[in-house]
Amino acid sequence: MQRTRSTADYDAAIDFLLGRIDYERMLSTAYGERDLKLERMHELVERLGNPERAMPIVHIAGTKGKGSTAAMTAAMLSAAGYRTGLYTSPHLARLEERMTVDGQQCSHDEMIALVGRVQPAVAAMDAAAGGSEHGPTYFEIVTALALLHFARRQVDLAVLEVGLGGRLDSTNICQPLVSVITSISFDHTRQLGNTLSAIAGEKAGIIKPGAAVVSGVLQDEPREVVAAVAEQHGCRRLQLGRDFHYTYHAAGPLDVAGRRPTIDFDYRVADFALSYQGLELALIGQHQGANAAVALAVLVELARSGFVVPEPAVRTGLSTVQWPARLEILARRPLVVVDAAHNVASIEAFMATLDQSFAARPRVLVFATTCDKDVRGMLRALVGRFERIIFTRYQNNPRGMPAAELMTLAAELGGQTCQVAADPRAAWDLARRGAQAEGLIAITGSFFIAAEMRPLVIAAVQNANWYAEPHRH
């Protein structure tokens, strides 16, 4: 009886959240003062006792790499014995994935209690709005839930990933110890601007006076924007390629289990120097080497505030971090990899890693993406690189692009062997029916297609029926 009541309470809590305005699932993603008001977020956390002030914070923005950098930073801190909160978005299967403490998601009972604490504050703000404007959004409430969870669990430090942009993001109410900009490239141009400098300006909106800035931005134009904002606020800035460096060593073909890439890391500022050799990475790809280097530079800055992470914890954190759907290997014969790449830069990084680290042939691609992306640019990086491409549309978000439109665009780019599947399950059936034992099935294009196909592949592998040998005549 108790379990039934608890389950009902949990379902009610999730239904409350799903009933709020959710820009992640709207056809047009909002980003402007009219829709995303930091004043509203400030009021919400104030009503909750300002949980964001209960812990030191690392705040991470960037076009790509911010989630991986956040995960690696948190993993190394946890390995060093610090109770570490990690807030990321979106989630793959359960909301609780967004808020973890030392890698552990909050329980159903904790979620019920958190929502119960937040609901009265949201109701009061709804009433005060009086219909003239909406109260707190889904993302604002979830961000508040995470901060409240970390405060209740008395974390030593929290790592917060920005949801969208930076300047107007709900996480930008914090006063961090370190602000991080991982990279700048074109994505969400309707919201953030259509130049790298405009996008960099929005991302650099998380920089605060008194917080050190760690930048992994390498292109001249956006790098100078970040530098200018940091200087304006009087912040110390650590720059990849100037103050710290890394060398990535691919492990060779990862078709064989157990092989891992490594990086060497070198940090030299004024009279301080730090070097690591042969740090093994759980996350695959040259871009993950850059993300790891940024995370390591963050740790150097945190050491100034007393958060010292010894080398064994660095090695443990980087080699054991779990970050699903980031070039994640789900099966090995044939290889099945899933990656949440969702813009041109991340697709190019995905393809570079496939070429560098996977020798399997032939390749099959399952692809679905979102309407407001540079879909033509993404397909330009993919068409001609696979023996077969299967286009589909995910079911869990209305922003998904119709598979037939993807097929048309691919044909314009010279795509030959392409197929359309009505949904991810049909796409998976098509992919595995035509697969070869020595081949590779890649799934990418969006976080949402990764979220829908990942459990299908895992279930099939667990049931030992995922791979259908080609018919022989």
C-alpha cells in the first residue's frame, strides 16, 4: 500500500512539472527577456531560501562540450572525496538524471519532497502574475529543485551546466568560484545570434566579478569576446592554448574492448606548473581531450580555494566517468555507437572520431534531428560517409524534423542509399537487419533520438536477439 501511495505521489510530482511551460519541447525555443526572466528565477530561489548560496559552484557554458566537461569535473572532485552535485540537461530517461550527487540520482522520495517544497512558491508566483505573464517555467523549476537538492544533501561543491546560452539561462543566478566557456560554434542562432561574436557574448554572460574564467575557445573572434568580458569584470582568465595545453593520443581501433585514449596535460602560469602524462579517458574523441583539459584547468583554479584533487583522483575520475550517449559503445559485434551530436561542429567531431578510432566497415547511420538546426550543414558532414543512411523522427519532442524532409535534403547533397523509417523502433529494425558482423551502426543527430534509441539497443543486446544475420541464399 505504501509503495502504491509513493508511486502515485511521484507521478503527481512529475505531472506538476510537465504541466509547466517547457521551451525544450516547444516548436520555437524562446530566448529573450520577455520569456526568460532572471528576475523570476531570483524570486523563486529567494522564496526557497536561496539554496544556490549554500555551496561553492562551478558554472559551465559552451556550444559543445559543456556537459562532458561538467561530468569530468564532477567525477574528479568526487574521486577526491568531495561530495559533489552535478546539474545537467536534458535527460535521457528520467528527470532525476539531471541532478546527481557523487553520480547518484535523487530517489523518488527525495523528488516528491523537493516538488512539495517548491509547489507553494510556484503557486504564489502564479497568483502574483495574475495572468499578465506566466509563472516559473519547467526549466526554472527543475533548476531550483536541483539547487535545493544539493543544499539539502550538503554538497561540498556543485557543478552547473548551462541549459541554453548563458546570459539569460536559469542557472545564471549563481555566484560561481569558476566560470567556464568550453567552446563557441554555430547553434541556436535564432536565439543567440548568427555570428560567433554574438554567440560568445551570450555565453560569456555567465562571467561574474570575482570568479576565475577558464576558456577552451580557440577561434580568434569569440575568444577575444570572452577575454574582453573577463577583463571588464576584473577576472583572472586561463586560456587553452596559452596557459594550458593537451595532447590527445587515440587508442587505435576501439573495435577491441579495453583500449582507451589518453591525454598529456600541461599547465604553466607565472611561477606555477603542473603536468600529467598518460591520463586515460573514458570518453572517446579528440574533442573529449579538449574537454578534459578544460576540466583539469578548472581543478587548478579550484585548488586556490582549497579544493585540492590529487593525481590518483584525477586519473580515477577521468577513466571512470559515465556520460551516456556521448560516443557510447552499446554493442561490439557489430559495433553500435550512439552520440547526442546535434549541431554541425559536434557532428564533425563525431565523424572525426569514427574515422580515427573505429576501423569497422561497412557503416550504417540512423539519423534524426530538430527543425531549428543547420540540418543541411549536418548532413553535408554525413552524406557519402556511410553505406546506408536511415532517416527517422523521434516521438518524444514535437520539434523533430520529418524523415521525408531529411531524405529530400540528403538527395540534394548526393545521398544515394537512404531509407525512411516511421519511428526509432522501425529505424532500429532496419539498421540491424542489414548489418554485418564486422560493421558499425551509428546513431546520432539529437539528444532526443539518442534517448529513444538507446533503450531499444540495450534491451535487444540484453535479450541476445539484437543482431539478425543477413539471409543467405
